[in-house]
Amino acid sequence: RASMLLAGLLLSACGKQAEAPAPTPTPGTEASAAAPAPAPAKVYVVGTDAAYAPFESQNETGEIVGFDIDVVKAVAAKAGFEVKFVNTPWEGIFNTLTQGDRDFLVSAITITDERKQSMDFSQPYFDARQLIAVRDNSKVAKFDDLKKLKVGVQTGTTGDEVTSKLLGKNSPNVKRFESTPLALKELEAGGVDAVVADNGVVENYVANNPTAKFKTVSDPGFTPEQYGLAVRKGNTELMEKLNKGLADIKADGTYDQIYAKYFGAKKGDAAAAP
Ligand code: ARG
């Protein structure tokens, strides 16, 4: 449609009449009268479960903010498209992608082989691991110690996966929550003995909620995870833009700036050494 519109404009600019009646322009795509304006930037709808600070959360004014959000905004700026973030509950977030309600997802999503069967992932943009949160008087010293305890997880996350493997998928001791903060609240209330979730989120919560009196327990047995942007299977056009944008922000230092804003300077970053 855009090319027909352009052809029509070119013809009328030459003083000729276009043969076919001009197609009704889609709202927002009208070119300005004189010179044809550059095509408006494409707006992609991005789904995110904004209850996962510091990756994505809602601030006091309801704005969606966080590391993931800054990364995607920077990618969009490089690749020349616009983004609209839509808060989307984790349960069902992948369906919003397959059904076409969202163009892509950023949600601290771990790239897994299972998920790769139903969606495509960008190049990884963040390294993560599971981390255990317990109350600070807990005797838990390793993941295996959770076997007989009540463990809170966010439904359908990689934390749910590893915990279900240890305790048994149908174990009544696996307590599934709609969000990770809800699981952590329950840990504070004493309803569960531990929470297993992504390290960045657990560390952020512990640091910002000193009155909860939590400590963290790491376990070398947890497999390293990587976050990726999730795109509908076969959407190579968008995937290329995202991967190119990610490569660009990694190359020009934008990624490192965003990283430092949320997590401090990267370990092993000589330039940041005192
Ligand atoms: N990385 C974990 C996973 O992919 C948890 C992600 C949860 N993200 C969120 N925004 N709630 O399963």
C-alpha cells in the first residue's frame, strides 16, 4: 500500500493524474503535501511482566522501567523503530506473542531449548543464574537442603523448573506464585521456607527490603542461564533488527552504560577499577 501511495504522489507531482483512485490512506501514514515525508517509524508492541525489578517494574507513576526496558529502548533507537511496552502477566506472556498481541517480549526470559520450539530468541543479552532466598536464621546451605522444605517459585519460570525437578513436579511443597515478589512476600510471612528465582531479582529484593531479614544461598549446581528477546517463530525481519541493535549497543558502549546504571561496573572491567 505504501508503494502505491508513493507512486500516486510521484505522478501527481509530475502534473499527471494517477489512473486508479487514490487508496484511502491508513491513519498516520499520510505523507505531507510537499516532499514525501520519510516513512513513519514502525511501532512494535513489547510485552513484559513488570514485576521483576531491576529488569522491569512499574514506578510510582505507572511507567515501566528497568534494565530490560533501557536495553530495548537503546536497541530501538539504533535500529530505527519505536516501542510500546505493555505490562503482561508472566502466565500467558508467551501466548500473547504467538497470538500476535505482542511483537516481541523482553522479560528477563531465559533462553531454553523447550521455549525455542515455540519462539525464536535474539542473541543473549544477559547472564543469570538461580539463587535461593531464605530467612537469615535458616540452616539451608545448598539447593539440596530444600528437598523437604516448602519452596516458593514464580509459576512457569526456570526457578519453578529446577525446584520441580528437586522436589517433584506434583509435590505440595512447591508453592507457585503469580509473581516473584509475591513469593518473596510469602517467605517473609513464613509461608514458605525458601524462594528460588533469578539472582538479579533476588539480590535486588534483599538489598531493598532489609526489614525482610533475608539472606541468599548460591549453589554451583545451578546451570548458567542467558536472557534473550523473544520473537514469534519465523519473524526474521524483526529478529535481524533486534540482533543488529544489540550488537550495535554492545559495540558502542551503550550496553555497558546501562549495565553500570543497574548493576555497577562489570567484574573484570579494568576501566572501572579504582
Ligand atoms: N528467567 C526466568 C525465566 O525465564 C524468570 C523470568 C521471569 N520474568 C519476569 N519478568 N517475571 O523463567
